[in-house]
Amino acid sequence: MSANANANAKVREIYIGAEREGPMTFVPMVEALAGKGLAGGRYAAGTGTYSRSKGVRDVTLIEIEALWDLFGTTGLDLHASVTRRNIVTEGVRLAELIGRTFSIGPVSLLGLRPCPPCRHLARLVGIPEVLSGLARSGGIYAQILNDGVIRVEDALRVASAAAPSPDSSLPAR
């Protein structure tokens, strides 16, 4: 465990968006598919808005603390599902997981890059302030390294300080 994740770091909520630009639905558990995404999600199906973009988009994570801070500084009460991120965490600084492997329950992941809000998200939710409010805390993208089931309340544990380069062991998509 590193300084960026406390012993109580965990998954608070899980959301799946089955359709491009469709609503995000809360699920208590989800099957993570290595190199693809979350079962039932638009990116695992290859139908997400950015599915054809370069770069891995298996799963997105956001800290609940970022949403609490947003409310505290702006008064904007943004529900986690509105952020369009898949996994809402608590007790971990996600930006510090970039370039590191970590696990959620039995699933290993590789933190890839920041996932700041975009104009597309602001348009979908009708809240332009989301761009500036979450510019530095919009979460991260991660690559799923092995199949497994992720559940709400699963522990999040940091596995390493250094990780292999993204996509090194997965077939091209």
C-alpha cells in the first residue's frame, strides 16, 4: 500500500452506460473484461462515443471526494452517474495511480492517464461548469488486465510503483 491509498480505499458505486450518450445505470457488481471494458458497457461493445479513438478506454474512475469538493467550492451538486465515469472510489488519490498497477477486488488494472471532463460531457449533462469544476479531478482511464467481477465495497489496493507500458500484453483492438 502506498501513501495515496488508505487502508479503507474502496469502490463506492459502479455505473454502466449501455448506449452511446444514454443514461448511466447503477449496478452493484460488474464483470470486468480484460482489454475490453465492463460487460454491458458501450466501450466493451465498441459503441462508445470515443470507441474509435486511439488509446485504451476500458474503464473510467472518479473520486467521490472530487464531487464533494466540487459541491463545497461551487455549490454544484453533481451526482456521480452524471460524470459518466464507471467506478466511483473513496479513499484514494486516483491521479497517483497513473503508471501503476492496482487491484479492485480480484481485478488488476493499470492506471493510464487523466480523464478530464470534455465539452461532450458538458453538453450531455447541460452543465458547462463541469469543465472547470472537475478540470483537475475528473478521474482517470484504466486498462483492465484480467477478467473478474468488481463489486461495490471491494477494496482498492495499489500493487506496484512501476507498471508495464499500456497494451503490452493485450491484442490490438
